[in-house]
Amino acid sequence: MSFHPNDVSRRARTAGGLLVGAFAILIGAFFRTQVVRNEQYALQSEENRLREVPLPAPRGIIYDREKRVIAENLPGYTVSLLSPTPDSLRAALRRLSGTIQLTNDQIEGAVRRFRRDPNRPAVILPDADFQVVSVLEEHRTEYPGLIIQSAPKRYYPDGPVVASFVGYTGEITESDLNSRKYEGYKPGQQVGKEGIEKQYEEVLRGKEGSRFVEVDARGRVVREAGAREDLAPEAADPLYTNIDLDLQRHAASLFGDSLRGGAIALEPRTGEVLALYSSPSYDPNRFIGGIPAAYWKELNTDPRRPLYNKVIKGRYPPASTWKLATSALAMQAGVVSLDDRMPVPCTGGYMYGRYWRCWDKRGHGNVTLRQAIEKSCDVYFYQLGLKLGLSRMLAGGISLKMNERTGIDLPNEQRPLYPASEAYFNEKYGERGWVAGSTVLNLSIGQGENSQTVANMARFYTALATDGHAARPEIVRRNPERVRLFKLSDAQMAGLRTAMKGVVSSAGTANSARIEGVVLAGKTGTAQNSENPNVDHAWFVGFAPADNPTIVVAVFIEFGEHGYVAAQVASKIISRYLKRETVLPPTTEGD
Amino acid sequence: MRRTALADLPLIALALALSVFGVAMVYSAGQTDAPTAVARLYRSQMLWVVVAIFGAYVVSRASVRLVEWAALPSYMLTILLLIVTLVAGSGAGTAASSKSWLTIGGVRIGQPAELAKITVVLMLARVLAARREPPKSLLDLWQPALIVGIPWLLIMAQPDLGTGIVFVGIFFAMLFWSGVSWRLLLLVASPAVSMVLAFNTRLWGAWFCLLLALVWTYKPYLLEGIIIVCLNVMMGVVAPIVWERLAPYQQKRLLVFIDPTIDARASGYHVIQSQVAIGSGGWLGKGFTEGTQKRLGYLPEQHTDFIFAVVGEELGFIGVTLALTLFLGLFLRTVRVAARANDSYSSMVAFGLAASWLVHVFENVGMTLNLAPITGIPLPFFSYGGSFMLASWLAVGMLVRISAEGRGRAAALAV
């Protein structure tokens, strides 16, 4: 070693300089990490130790038009677990099932929710009853990741009565979580599954709050509260509907347990849905916190299909209720007026290639359109259909929106079926496989290739009840939307309504002594069905008061046999709404 | 006569301050929400500090000549112990599969590698101090290389990369202090640099050109020049092949060093949690004993390898700067002791001890910030562990002696 003092002190200076430089770099590195990037790491450290426990927000309360409650929230509890890995979650759940009963499905469900969002407490019981909660509270210390959270739970005071339009809520599914529509939703959250709960999910959904608990590296909850300030959940605004709860209850009671079908009541000018009921119904309250498997199976195997909304999903031949469509189209085309007669009088049937029967084999004689509507004479409408011609019949149906959804604010509305043009038949049967004449004969009386929803027939009748404009049915108060279906003069409109009123004079004569009745205008229908050829479906679509309608009602009863069964239900609905006795025109129903 | 202190008081004060700081951090490391055995360790650490200081006092009584005399036997003993360890050693803690502990009848006696750090310094100092001129060629370096190389190979075979790096650091630092030209040092280091750069052809190319220029200007013996160049070429080509042969866990460790997010839950986890702990400390930290990363068990090995992360989290940038400044002070003071030593041997020993500490500090502190690979090497005066605390203070005692002799006050230290 060269140990000359000069050499040594030179090297000492070099070494000192290198040391100071190296430490300066090291301190600089700490400065970068601790001061420059402090925010980022502080956040990471918070994420490490804090677990967000969601505080579910109450869904918006749903009111009827008189601010009566349709859907509200009751206090409930959810039970969830925080764990670092799926395995530890499983182990904790196994231990937990020693204290409370847990089914395999519940365990798998919790694991699935955990995998979806491991930082969120995995929900085990979405709706725990108070007994379970108190048992768990006693054993709290044994389950370090256990979180018991009060959570509002949906309740429908009228249960099955309102299910047809209000729907129900349930836990968001795996596939919904993947869809763009439910962006920002977390596993275990409740969402609207049917009805307006689903349709207005965005409005009804509150803003979830958060509580922060501190967990250690092994996922044990170290501090329950105060780790960071809570974010209070925000309840959603209430939702006001056009439903008249009193009318809805009445409609439901009219169907009772025996009748199956559906009814819808509309305000003709605005399209406000006053009542919408599909029978049989189901109890949406039993769906909250997970549908019991037995109930779900019962609903799905019931041949009366309680989950199938017969007002907006069911499609049925409109039968004689359609004759008003044929009339309106023919009058609009100028091929007929209310007082015109057809060449061949009704003798109980009509020869066109083969013998086409009228529903009344006694015949109606030589009738005018007005009388034909009143008596529902098929022979008259066969000839009117031929006069109108197939292309105008098809194009007319399209212009009456008979192949469009009504646009009612409910999910999964079915589109009614109506052929748009002759091409439809060519495609289906081949160009020589069908005859224009018999096709138009069938269509003219509402049979054939024509399937309408109850809601769409009601919408069509709002046009008849007013001025040819149909209103879009609205359950929730929105801006009414009307669209012109056909154009007839005021006199023609009044004439049609008069014809639908039937024998007006009977109102004055028969009932004036007892009560000043309101006259109901409308049309019955009896539709054949393939399910049971011997028992027909019953229709009634109508409105009241006939001169200045304030309510349109469409009633459809599966296997109702006679149109008047539906008419009676409709009449009672209308009476209840108008709070006056209505007089059913003594029309016997058409075929 | 100017009155001078009996002992090197600044040196002792710095070492004492670091020890007190360290014990405080070991105490804090035990303060977790879920209590563990670590909570009680600060007491035994305090005891070890007392024992270590006493040891330092004893060593400071011994003349440097005695130390010099003992260098060769103790070096030979160290080599023997290292061989025994390799044959019948055992692992401990996280490195259970390695053989770094000398075990007799199932009782862990100690880590001979710790002893080696001191004896290699003593032996290397003897060899280098004995030379009139510093080594000027590669051939000249055979003796120092052998002295460091044998224990280095034995330790790398354990395997213990962290301690191995300490020996490399001691080797280069002491050569530098003995007056070896920095260009020769660079030539010696060049194959290793080539190996690291082999993964990027362009960088390696640039380095190779630089090397050629260096060889040209330094003008080593022709043969040596050729050997150096050949070695560099070989490393540039061989390194990728060696990489293929590394065990996956070894590859992983190296990769995690480059990017800790690769496998956050396994190998990278420690480093990420350590960085989060330090980074979340900010200017002033979360407060003594209040670090959440540590409290909630996110920080691994918080009382040993990652104790500096606790400093960063709880005392913030200010605390880190204070600790590092204390270390810098200790090193500068040691360099001063080395520069003013009475004789070349003492000077070499003093510088070698400082170099050993320095590598520890940079490796350990760098690891907490992901600037150095995870090697499980302790931080002097901070990490929990009795034998390392004792070794550190014995070194302090030696330095105090050298300092005193350098100032002509050795007699005053004598009994």
C-alpha cells in the first residue's frame, strides 16, 4: 500500500466525495418515494388496510297517482364476510355453518361474489332475519371477518296485486354484471328484475354509501368504525306513477283466483295507465332476498303461467274487437259510410269459394255498418273486407300500428304480429299457396294472421275514444305521446262511438229510474285458440262515458268462453273508476 | 500539548446514536395490532447492545498489532468453519433451504459468514499493507483475489448472495484504499459488467468499445489485456446461457428485482409492501409505532430485513434523512480514522470495516426501495439480531483503538 500522507488524504477526499454523493442519491431516492410520490403510496396504503363495507341505499319509493305507496323499504339485514382468499372464505363459511344453517348454494353464491370483487365483503345472506342476526352477534368474536349490515329491503304492501306492473327486485346476476348496462354495479347489489323496478332502475337506484373497516394482512377486521369517515347512502327520489291503486286492487279482485288473463285501463288522451293486472299474479315480496327454490318452481310449473304478463307479452287473435279497425280503415278509405249496406244481406253465412258462417246462424238481415258493428255481423264485415281489398287491409293494419309495440314503460313488451304486405304470405306459403280473398275475409273479422297484445288493443281504442290519435301507455308520469292512427271526421268518429254504444236508448229506459248510469261503449270478442278449441278466449275493449271517454279498458280472459265475461269485468272496472254505475250495452257478442 | 480525548468520541457517539435509534425501531416493529413474539424482542436487543458495547471496550484495549498477529489464524479458522457449515450447516427462517448456520446437535451456533466479514478484512489488510506498491496488474492481484475468493465461493455455495456481495464490496474498496488505479479496478470488474449488459446487445457493444479504449490507455500486459477482452466477450455470450440454467426461483428473484409487480403476491410482495410503507410515510411519517403497514402485518420481516421501511413509514422523510445522515457521519468519521491511522495495516483495516458496513447499508436500504435485490441482509445497528450487533460494535471498538493509536493516545486506553 502506498501510505504516503498525500496519497492517503487524496484517496480520503475521493472516498468522502463518493460517500456524500452516494448518500445524496439514496436520500434523493427516498425523497422521490416519500415526498414526490407520497400521494400514490398513501392511497395504496389506505387501500391495503381499509375495506369498504357498502351501505346499501334505499330504493326510491313508488307511489300511485294519489300518493299511495306501491313499493317501499323496510329495515333488513345483510350478513357478509371479508376474507383474503376464496379458500379462507370457504373455510370461514364452513365454520359459520356450524352456527347458522347455510345451504351449499349460499356458500357457492358467497364464493362467486367474492371472486367477482375480492375487496368487497362477500354477501352470504342478502336478507337475514333478526334471529339469525342476533345469533351471529353473540358469536361475533369467533368470526373475525364477519360484517352484519343493516340494509333496507323492498316491500310491496299490496304484493300480488301490483306485481304485474311493478315487478320485483333481486340480486344482480353474473351476466348483468358483465353487461355494459350495469356498469358500476357490484356483486350482491339489488336491482330491478321486472316491471317498473327494472324499467326505472336508474331512477330507483339510490347511491350506495360506504363504511370503512380496518383489516390486517390476514383479512381480520381490526377496527369496525372510525377508520375513515363514513359516506352516508343517498336514497333515490320517489317515483310517481299514474296507477290508481284502488282501481288496481279492484281489477285484481275481479279476476280473483278463477279467471286468468289480463286487464289494462288507460286514460285515453294521455295514455296514463290506471291499472294493469295479469292473472294469476305472484307475490313479489317472496322474491326479496332470494327466491325460495320451491316457490320459484311452483311459479314456473303452474300451467296458468303467473310470471307471464298477459297484458304486454301475451299475443292473441283480436277477434271481433278488430271489427272497429276494419270499419275505421274502410271509412277512412271512403269505401263505406256508417249507413251503407252490403250487396248480400246476412242470412247466417256467406258464399265465397266456400261457405263462411256468421256467428249467428239466424242471420242479421240487410244491415248498415252501424248495425253491423252493434250486432257484430260477420257477413257484413266479410264483404267490407273484400271491398277494402287485401293490400289496403294490410297497409291499414300497419298504419294502425298493429305490428308495433305500444311503447309502454315496461321491459320485455312483445311486438304484436300483423303481416306488413302480401310478400309475407308469398314467403310463408309460396306464391300459389294462399288465396287473397279468403285471407282478407279472415283478417276483416280479426282472425287469421293477426296476433295482438291486450295493451295494443287498448291503445288502438284510445284512438277510437278520442280523435284518431292513440296515446302511448304510461305507467310512470312522463310526457304523453300521441300518434295519429287514422283520420275520420268528427261526425264519423261520433258515429262509430254511437255504434259501439249499442242501443243507447236502453240506458235511458231501463235504468233511469234507479240511477243515472254511464254508458259504456265497446266491443266484445271471442277468439278461438289452438290450446283448447272448445273453450274460446274472451275479449272486451271499450271505454266510457261513451260521449266523452275518460277511461279505456281492455280485458282479456283466457278460456273465458264468451266475450261478455270480459265485458263484465271491464264494466266493473269502469264503474269503480267513474264511481258510477255503468250500463253494459245489451249487445250479444260476436264470434 | 493539545488536549485530545481519550477515545474517538464522535465515532462512539454516532455508533451509540444509531444503536439507540435501532433499538427504538425494533421496539416499534413489535407494536402490531395482532401481537407476535416480535413485541418482546426489543428487550433482548437492548441487552445485546450492552453486551456489544462491553465487547467493543474489550477490543479497544487490544493493540492493533495483536489483531494483526491474529489475522492469519482467525482467517484459517474462518475458512474451516465455512467448510464445516457447508457440509453440516442448516438454514433458518425464510432461507430454510440454504446452509448458512453452523449447527451442532441441532443448536444453531452462529453464522460463520458474519465472522468472515471481519477476518477477511483483517487478512486482506495484512496482505495489502505488506506491499510497498499497490498492485498494478491482474497478476499482482492474485493474492487479494485468493483471500477474498475462497470464503466468497464458500458463501455463494450456501447460497447467500447478499453476503457474497459484501465481500465483493470489501474487495474493491480495500483495493481502492491501497492505491490501485481505478482503471485497473474497472478492468477487473469489466467481465461482471459485460454479463449484466449481455441482455442488451447495443449496451453491451457500447460497453465493449469503452473497455477497448480503457485497455488501450491503461496498457496492461498484452496477455492480460487479451484475457480481459476475451472474458468480456465470453460473459456477453455466456450470460444468457447461464440464465437459462438458473433455477426458476433464482430467475424470479432477479426478475422481481427489475419489476416487483410481476408477481405481487409472492416474491414481489415484500418489496411492494415496503415501498408502500415508505412512500406513505411522507415528510413526517405516520408517527412512532403508528405505521399501519407494519401494525396490520402488511410489512414482512419488519424487525429484521425491512426495519428501514418502518423508519420510512413512521418517521417519514425526515426520519430517513436523519438515519442516513448518521450513517454517512459514521462512514466519513471512519474514513478519517483510516486516513489518520498510524500505519498502513490499521488504515486498511479501518477502511475495510467501513466498506463492509457501507455495502450492508446500501444493500439493505436499497432493497426497501427496490434499488437492490432482496437478499435478506441486515442493516447495521438497526436489524434485530445479537451476533450482528456484537460484530458491528467489535468493529467500532477496533476503530476506536486505531483512532487512538493514530492520535498517539493508545497508551491512555491501555489498562
